[in-house]
Amino acid sequence: MENRPIIKLSWSPTRTGLLATLSKDSSVIKLYDIQHVAIGDEVESAIVERVLQPYGQHAIASFSWHPGHENRLLSITPSGTIKDTTVFERITLNWSPYTNMAWACGRRLLQFDEDAEPRVTDDISNKMKQRAIVGYGLKTEQVWENGVLGGEIALQNIWSWIDLVKSLRDEGKQKLNSKLSGYKMQGAKAILKGELTPVGFPSKSELQSVPWVGLERHNGGQRHIYRNECREMALQLCGWSFNRDGVTINDFLDRLQSDGHYERAAAIALFNLKIRNAIEILNKGSTADNGKGGDINLNVVAMALSGYTEEKKTLWREMCRELKTQLSSPYLRAMFAFLIADDNYDEVLYEAGIAIQDRVAIACIYLSDIKMMDYIEKLTAKMIEVGNLDGILLTGLTKEGVELLQMYVDLAGDVQTASFVMAEASPELMKDGRVKEWVDSYRDLLDMWRLWHQR
């Protein structure tokens, strides 16, 4: 209903069902988009009202549709001002599962050209489709291969961890407590809390003094470390199970160097009190032929390490503190922080660029029981908060792991990885509503992509 007399009423000549009205002394032209919808045998009309105000608060004397141009009209004020206006259509956007997009605008149908905009390949739906085509998540024997197919470091890490835990479980190195029998993949947090022990809590850690390797002739001093069964099991999850079953630290360091990770290899050697090995690795890395030439900074750091002394107040320590702030590599910074730690390893443990498994391993070796669990609790909470897949090392595929994966899905949209990872968990966890939603969403995507075999 109009409160004022209508002075102009006109159907659009180019658009079906579009009616324009103008009331006396009004500053707006009202548009009524009348759409007819068939419901069974009956046809009902739906009206969408819109307002066109070409002159702001000034009154409109009259208007006229253009006879041929779609949704174009002229309006005039009582003073004789004329304005040409185009009425824009409401756009209906349609997105296909093949990353194609189309939308209708009046009589035109516009379509997104994927070839002209290659950035769409970065969309998570397209990534999941490409991964599904190559068989991502379907490698059940050598599950680490799923990480290779995923093509991202985070995915490689989580699948490598799952492969490691499955091998440890198959070898009988982890005993399940009856109250945790529903969980297949325990994390480091549960292990360190003693939840896998027969009594349900860890034994008190034994404090040991261990000398530096390679500094015997120079009175290199000792470091205090902590040991118990739970810490040893957690170290296995971190990949730090050296000197067991013929696996030596040298084998581990050689693999890192063959992959070009000289800084991490040197740091792990140092964290295991093998300073001479660390120096040799840095010198090797400074001359390595990796396609970019060696890093001269590694040679400088190696020279600095060679002057290590346990004495507290020395020029060497002051220079290390200064040099640490100038280094860009987190592992090199952590090495100097470790050398001048004085039993306080916070600068190493909170160095964001250090891999989660390395930080957890350092905490297992050098922190007391109370400090270690406090750090593990904080780190676990942080990993869940940011949805970091590396945090699965701490949570395992447990209820906390589901919380972490939910945050990861919320941030990345990767229901594919979340579904396949939880397929390795206990059947009880698969009943969780969040897990069911991930699986159902991924199945729907596979249906839309017509990837029946993968589904």
C-alpha cells in the first residue's frame, strides 16, 4: 500500500515482472520484482521490493524506461534535472564442485574462466581433489607415503608420525593400560603422565650427570639429564630412540644431512652433548653443494662452538649472546641458547622455528618432572588452539586429538586429511559427531567429483 497518490506506474519493457511506481512528491522510485513460483498445480507469486533514489532527498517528477536497454531508465525532477540510471540485478552465484563459477545478471549468463585465473588451484577443495586422484590417504601399508602424496610438510610430518607409532605398536614397545584400551594412537602427553604404565602414573625420574662427548681433554664439564621409562617411550615417539635396535644417533644425523638439513642435524648432535659432531656437521654444511652453494654462516658458528667453555663469566659467553641475536636460523639460535642455558632451557623450548618433536625431546631429557609436565601441558594447549597438525605428537589420536583436528579443519577446511587420520584411531572415536561430519563431508565431495573408486 502507498500512503500517497501514485502518479506513475510502468512495467519494464526489457525485464519480465519488474514494475516501477512513483508516488506524488516522493524522492524514490519503488521497484517490485514479481516472480511466479509453481507449487504443485498452483502458481504463487513472490514479490521483492526495492527502492531507487537517484536524487537523494529531492522529489522526482516522472521517469521513463528505456525501450531497448535492459533495466535502464530516465528520471526528471520538478526543476528539470534529468538523470540516466541503470537498475542492477540481484546476482545469483553458483559454484560447481569442479571449481567453476557461473552467475546470472539479467539476460546474461557469466562464467568464471579457470584457465585465466590459475590461483584457484590454491583453493583447498581443488587440493583435496588432486590428492584424491593420486590416492592420498589410501596407502595403508607404508602410511608415510600419504604424506609424500600430500605435498606439504605438515602432512608429511603427521603421516610419518602415524607410521612410526604403528611400527612401535606392532613391535610391542608400547603396552596399553586397560582404561586406555579404546585408543590406538597415544601421544607423548599421555605417555609422560604415565597413563600407559600398569599403575597409571610415572615413576620418579632419575637425575644423571652426563659429560660432553668430544671435550674430555678440555674439561668440558657435564649436563644434568633426567631418565625414566615414560621419558624413554616419549623419545621414541619423537624419533629420538637412539642406540636401540641398532639405531644410532649417527645414522639419524646422516639421514638429516643427506636431506640437506645441516642446521637441524648439528643442533640435535649438540642437544645430545656431541659438540664435536655438531662442529663437523656445520663445517660440512658450509661447503655443501646443494645447488645454492654452502652457507658461510655455518662455518662461523662452527668456529664459535669450538671455543665452548663451561665457565660462567667469560668473553666467549658474552659473544655467544650477541651472535645469537644476529642469526636468522632458529636451530642455530637454539644451539647458542643451549650452550649458555645454565639449566634453564626456555629459550630453546620456546624457539618457534624448532620442530615440535625436537622441543618435546629436549624437554624429556633436560627438564625435571614438574617443569616437563608444565611445559608439555602449555605446548599441547597451544597446538590445539592454533590447529597445528604437529601437535598430534602430543595429543595422539585421542579426544584431545579430535579437538586439534577440529581447529585444523576450521582454519584449513581440509576434511580429507582429518577423515583419513581419524581412520587410524579407535572405532570409538569414529563415533564422535565431529568425525562423522568430516567423513560425510568428504564423501559428499567425492560424489560431486565423481571419484567413485576413491570413495
